[in-house]
Amino acid sequence: MSFFGSNKILGVDIGTSSIKVVEMSKSSGRYKLENYGIIEVGRSGEAMNEAIQTAGAKQPRLSEDEAAGGIIEILRRTGITTRDAVLSIPSYLTFSTVINMPYVSEEELANAVSFEARKYVPVPVSEVMLDWSIINVVGESRQIVPDAETEKKKPANVEVFLVAVPKSEIEKYQRIMKKAGLNMKVLETESFALIRSLVGNDLSPVAIVNIGSKGTAIMLVDNGVERINQNIDFGGFEITKNIALAMKASFAKADDIKKTNGLLPDNPAVAGVISASVDKIITETLRIAQNYENSRGVKMSKVIVIGGILSMPGFLEYFRSGVGGTVDIGNALARVVIAPELETLRNDLSSTLAVAVGLAMRGV
């Protein structure tokens, strides 16, 4: 009998070019990574080369069949039999913000939030699923209690975190899970999963930079709560595309150059193309962080960076020099027990599986 019991859950992270699945359990307050699988769902060379030559072309998302097929293949290869899953939806497909509201009863606040959402959500409210929670109380007001000698204090305002997810996207992920033979217990934004796995109980202001294939999500977390989450339409695909155009190479060749040469000084031409791309991410990270610091009078304690781009030679050193301050690689396995035979992979998996691990933590 397993010390950690048999109550297992899957965390499923569907990206634009890869799918990651982790199987986790929890007992006595300890998480355990039971199993995991990663699969690259690549496009044909012809399709990628065509995208490179098309002005403004972006990497397409995986189709429902591709996503479901990838999950099925992971389950087959790993032998995972758990079928209950927590799934993430990418930040760029959702809308979130923090709004200030007068303090009222929970029922009144729910009605008020639904009304206020129309001012912030860029699509009709009828087309999205809304969720919200109170994240902070701002100030106090005094209320005279009739026939009482004392005053009763109540919060004057509350800060409400609001998130909106298109119903069409929710339905899409429900269909993917059904095709893959999984039971979707929860669908949440990947930002929640990242806070859970990377920040934990740290209440200091931190920035999380999630560099994916399709784009980069920059999230500021303060007091354990998401404050800002902005997405820039620039990630690993665009870097490879720029190399291909500059070197007049195929997508496959450009991707190999990126993974082999990266930002090493051995090939200045390649390093120059990549550094120009990475500079866009650095500039946006600094802009968002500095604006928040100035408005709140706080200082980011560190920047946490995750993504497959971390394996590119010279990237981390370049990113650290550009951002300044403390830049850490995301460690989603810091509070997770893993099998001894996987210990040599801990450093690689701790960043790669950050979203999937955070999802499974929610499930268990």
C-alpha cells in the first residue's frame, strides 16, 4: 500500500505545441509526483515554413483532435490509469482584472460585480463565464448602530479579482476531455496554477514570466494574489521564425540553430537575431513591473521565469543581465516528493511542469 494513498489526480496543460500531464497525490500535507508525460505535437515542416513566409503569421493552436490524441498517447505511454483531471486554460484566452467595489452584502456584491463586469470585459457578458473573489479590504467606515453606545466598523471598499472565460472555450475543453476519456473536475486559468506551484505562501511582490511557444504571459503577484496579467504575442515560435528569415533557413533548421547556438557568442549573427527578440520580452517585463512598483510603492522581490526557452544556451544569463535584480528559474517541485529515479530530472521538470503541477495541487 502506498504511503501517500491512492487518491490521485491529473494536471493537464495543453500548450500550442506540446501537452504535459502529471499524476499527483497528497497525504499528510505532502505532495507526490506519481507519474508524468510530455509530448510534442509538431506541425508538418511545410506548414511551418509557409507560416514563416506569411507576414504576421502566428503559430496556430492545437485542434481538439490533436489535443485529445496527444493526451491519449501520453496515457498510453506512461500507463497512467487515473481519469480525474484538472485542466488549465491559457491566460491569453481569458480576461482578468482587479476592481474596487463598495462594501455590501455578498448577494448584493455578486449582482454589482456582474453589472460592473460589462465595463471591463471586452465581449458581451452573456458570452463568458464570470468568477470573482474578494482579495483585499480597503479602509474602514464608521456606522452608528441605533440604540447602541458604540460605533460599528465595517469595510469601506473591497478589491475584487474578476476573471472572465469565454463559454465557447469552456465547451471546447469539455469536448477535448471527453474525446480523451478524462473527467474534467476543474477548469482554471493557468495563472492560478502558476501561483500555486511557484509562489506558494510567499506574500512578497513577485513577477512570473511564462515564455511559451505562442506568446509570453507576464504576471505580477502581490500578497499571494494575481494583480496584473498581461500577454504579449511573442514567444518561442517568433524567435524561430526570425532566425529562419534572417538565415534563409527552414523552420526545422532554424529551430535547431536556436537550440544549439542560442545566445552563445560563437555565432554573432544568430545571437544578434535572438537577443533582439528576447529584448522585447525584457523591455515589457520591466515596463509592467516598474509601473506597478510606482503605483503601489512596492518593490518586486524577484522575477520567476519559466518555459522551454530556458534550455536555450545563454538565455538565462542574458535575461538576468537585462532584467537585473533577482531572477530565479521557476521551481514547481520545491514542495513535491518525486521518485528517486526521477531526481536527476528534477531541475528540468520543475520549470517545464509548472502549470501541470499547480493544477494537480488544486485537485488533491
